[in-house]
Amino acid sequence: MSKLDNLLNDLVIANRILANEDVVDAYGHVSVRHPDDPSRFFLARSLAPEFITRDDIVELTLDGKPVREEKRALYLERFIHGGIFEARPDVMAVVHAHAEDILPFGLADGTPLRPVIHSGSFIGSRVPVWDIADKFGDTNLLVANVEQGQDLAKALDSHSVALMRGHGFAAAARSLIEVVRMSVYLPRNARALWRARQLGGEVKYLSQGEIDARNRGYSPYSVETWRAWHYWANKAGVGDMVTRPDQK
Ligand code: MN
């Protein structure tokens, strides 16, 4: 398989994992930047991630236009991906989802969503909240054009995850494996934090040193990272599509 075929294969796997882990449902999507042309990215056509195969993947420019003629419907919120890829040359993969467990943290400002469990360290020490109403007033809350995508990317800034008030989150990382891992652990971290709050008393967040220590040395294709990818893919029924890192 060519490098690009491998990547698109991984994009299919990423869709299936996010669906199976309940990060996305009928809505939500994952994209990857073109490895040889930073001004383009790949995203499925408008379809629930659970059903996506290689044929559903469309190549887009950063302003959300398909590179080739495309008659099939596209995701309305593809501008989230283009906006982040445009603002962040370091980012190679983006997830947008509506996972319910993260939503309260974008609505109430008393408890910031920050890492409280070791696997939550991947989300980074600060998770900004973007409110579409700040700039665009009363909308349907969807990121439906280039300008809104750019504004979200501005709020994300140099961070890995931004919450979208009343809507969901956007996550950005250096690879598909990393962005999937982050998106799986983000709601889990949110649940642990939520439950700790219910127990009462003061919540102990991970320290900056603990977050740094956990993230140090975790390359996207380390054996530890790949192990989770393999496990999730197998659970999602696409274990046979996974190639080992040494076979890439
Ligand atoms: Mn959405």
C-alpha cells in the first residue's frame, strides 16, 4: 500500500473507532491533512462515521471545497477542519464531536475541564471554551462557514482541544492515532471529573509536571499508542484493516 492509501485506510479505522467508542453518533467527524499538500485534507462525505468506507472519503481544500467534482452531500461543519488546518501547520488530524459528557463544562464556568486522570493528560493543561455567540450572535450553533471555522481555530489557539458551548468539542493533533486517543479519553476524563465533583470537596487536578511527564516520549507510533489503536479497531470490527507500525 502507498503512504496515502495507508493514511486513508487509517481514516476509515478512525471513523469506526470513534463510532464504536461513542465519541460520535450519527453526527461528528474526523479528518486528516494531505501528507504531501498541506492545503488539502480528507474527510468523509455526509454519513454517520459507523458506515464509512474508503469510497466515502472526499478530498477538500481548506475553505471546504471538494477538489474533484462531488455530487454527494458533504458535512455542513467541514469548516471546523479547514479552519484548524489553516491556523495550525503542526496539526495533521482533527475530530469534531458532540460527546455529551463534555457538554456541561462548556455551559457552567465553575469547574474547568482539565486533566484529572492519567490518560486525560493528552488533552493538555487548558481546554478553552469557544462560544459562537460571542462573534456571531444568535445562530443554530453549527460551524457553517469559513469565518466561523477560523474563529473557532482562533479560540483553540495552540491548545489540543476546544469546547464549543452548547454543542461539542474540536480536537487537534499531530496524527490520526493521537487525535482519536485524545477524543476517546476526553469524555472519560470529563466523567471522572464530574463524579469527583459529586463526591464533594476539592478536586485534585493533574499537576503541570504530571501532564508533562505523561506526554513526554509518547510518539504517535510508539508501541503503547499503537496497542490502544489496535484494540479499539478490533472492538470496532476493523482489526483486520490495521497495519503494524513496523509495516507502514
Ligand atoms: Mn457539530
